[in-house]
Amino acid sequence: MVNGLTHDTLYGGRKFRTLKVLDEGVREALAIEVDASLASERVVRVLEQFKERRGLPTQIRVDNGPEFISQTLVLWAEENGVKLHYIQPWKSTQNACIERPNRTFRNEVLDACMFDDLDEVRDYAWEWMIDYNEERPHDALGKIPPTIYRKKTEQISTLELSA
């Protein structure tokens, strides 16, 4: 699993963050959290939701952002038998699986719209995620969308997190 954090600002100047969770193996966007703050406790809450719905991977790739190096996430990972694989600082290519979706999300959602409130960002993020997973062909998947690829391969994947 991969996690990617992006920052932006609402029309009125209020800052917000988005946390994207992707399945690295099938390139499927699993969640996009939007809020003014996304601390490690929120990351753990999102991972707990995956634990209930899909189970957990054996490894999650993360960068060195404060929400990923916190004791809260480290303890959660230990308790759940999940290895946190940290990329080297300033080596975003080690987390390349999230960099492309982050850029696409920024170009197609965050830079394309002026949002009045967080609910509006959440609505756009949800629509983007559905399109990304169900409609958009991915070259690396044989030019089919991630949800179709996952069904075809029944592949077990790992998680990555990044800020």
C-alpha cells in the first residue's frame, strides 16, 4: 500500500491536506482522506478500516513525514505485524508508485478547481478516485483500469504510504 499526502488551500485561504492510499500491486486508489489536519492517529484510523474490509499487507511503504514516523503508527504496525518500509529522505523515486497518482490528482483536481469547503474537495476526490479505478486505463496494467486488473489477477499486494 502506498500513501501520499498533498497540501492545498480553499478559496477562503484555509489550508487542507489529502491522504491518498493506493494498492501498489494493482495501482488501485483505495481511499482519499481530506481534512485540515491528517495526523498519525488519522492514518491509523484509515488503516484500521482497511484491516476490517480487506485485511492488511505485510509491508507498507512510507516516507519520512511526521505522520509516518510517529510512535503512534510505529506501535500500530508492530501490533498488527506490518513492516513499515521507509524510503530514504529526498529519494521520492523509491516511492514512485505514488508520485504519478499524486501528480495526476493535483493536476486534475486540486489545480483545476477552486474549492469553497472541505466537503466539496471530498466530493471531487471521490469522483476522481472512481474514474481512476474504474474507467481510466493504465499502461502498466495492460491498458485496463485497476479494478478490472485486480479481479483478473486476484493479486495480493502491498501498501505504501507517503507524505
